[in-house]
Amino acid sequence: MIVFILTLLLVRGVKESAETNNIMVAVKIGAILTFLVVGGMLVKPANWSPFAPSGFAGIVTGGAIVFFTYIGFDSVSTAAEESRNPQKDLPFGIIMSLIVCTVLYVGVALVLLGMMRYTTFVSGEAADAPVAYAMKHLGVHPFFRSVIVIGALTGMISSLLVFQYGQARIWYAMSRDGLLPKLFSAVHPKYKTPHWSTWIACFAVGIPAGLVDIGDAADLANIGTLFAFVLVSLGVIFLRGISQVANALSACPLCVVSAYISGSLRRPDAGVDAHHVAAIRDLAGAGLGIYIFYSRHHSEFCKGNRVNG
């Protein structure tokens, strides 16, 4: 139902969606700052020792698990055609949002693990809702607890809005280039938004969300995104190469680092089992089948489809 309501908003227009998202972002940042202030007064430095109980291997494993929370920044790039100055605005938006969110993320983790020892959050109610559990257990006033809960729910809805927006715009761009049927690039006559792409994304996300186990869905999104980041990093090197940039590999050192780090986070102990690997394989196979039997023949980059030969 939430995805359906957000789809109605997205079909109405980008301006309306952006205004709504700005309100939700303000609410969730306010909730985070509230937690940092209220929880910070309950921190006991002794709870930070040992600071990394599982060593560097534990840090890498944790990074693979929380990586799922960091897949929203790439959605900013899908708004390139609807931004005033994309060459300036997009890099600034992506980098600054990444910095701000990283600072807030680290701040919440430090405060939470300073309030109670890390072993508290291994299982049970504390593992399911760690922030709410810590504040309730330490006797924080119900008003502040309610602010945190509202902020957390608002944050999830805001993320859904961004993801749904990004997916529809990706399909729109692919369809315009001929990689998908023209239905995906159809624009609403009144609202000027890719309404069919937006509605298809609604049902493609909303129906599985009600049927698939949330843990499996998160693991699939995690491993799938990591794999996509590896391909994107390597793809930049390839594009530099076909653009006749001298020594494409040395021209993109950060792409090599990015591909290596993203690939190394795909650890067997990070919640990825044979079931998830098989699901990713099937999805990748379906995508490859669409490309082989449809996209490569209809793409505007195909020699036979180019206007100028």
C-alpha cells in the first residue's frame, strides 16, 4: 500500500515528489539528531571497550551487511535530465549526501553502542529494534522514543520514494535507447512523467515485497547491488578504452579499487548462501535473455538502427 501511494505521488510529478521527500528527510534527520543528543547523555565509555571485538574481519563482514543501507546515492544520478545543472549539481549532491549520511551513520552507531554493550544486540528484541530497545531499557522519556520511531518509519518511506523514482527513470532511459519496449519511455500527457515505467515498478516491487521474506529480500538486494557496482566500475574502464583514452586502466585507478572492494565485500559469511546465489543467477539469466533476444536488436547503438548508418 505504501509503494502504491508513493507511485501515485511520483506519477503526479517530480516537483511534488521532491517537496514531499524534503519534508520526510527533515523529519528523519530531526529524529537522528534527537537520538544523538538524548542517547549521547546516556553513553558509558566503558561499553566501547573492546572497540572492534571481532577485529578487521568483523569490520569487513559488518560492512557487507550494512552495505544495503548505502545504495541510495546512485539514485541521484538518475535525476540528471531533471536537474538544472547536472555537471555541477549531481556530483555535489552525491558526494555531500554520502558524507553527511556517513557522519550520521557513524554517530548513531557510536552512541548506540555506548549506551549498551554490543553483546546486548546479538539476538531477540534488542536485535530487531536496537535503538528503540536501548532507549526503552534505559528509561528514556516516551516522547523522545516516539520521535525516534516516527523518524525511522519516515526514513524508510523516504528511501522507498527515491528507489521507485530511480528505477522508473532507469527504465525510461533504457527504453529511449531501444533496450526496452517504447512503453517504458511513454510520458504522461498531463504530468510529463514516465507513468508506465512508474506503475510497472510499483507492481514489480510491491507484490514481491508482500510475499518474499524480508531477510531474503535484503540479502538479494545487497549481493545484487555489490555485483552491479563491480560491473559499473569495470564498465567505466571499458568506456574509457573504446573512447580511445590512452591507457584506460591507468586513467581509472579508482575504478579498479572500487571493483575490488565491492567484490571483496561479497563474503560467504555475510548472509549469502546457495539459495541467494541461485536467485541472483536466475535474475541475471533473465536479464541477459532480454538483452540477447530483444535489446541488442532494437538498441539505437546497433549499427543497423543508427540514423546515419
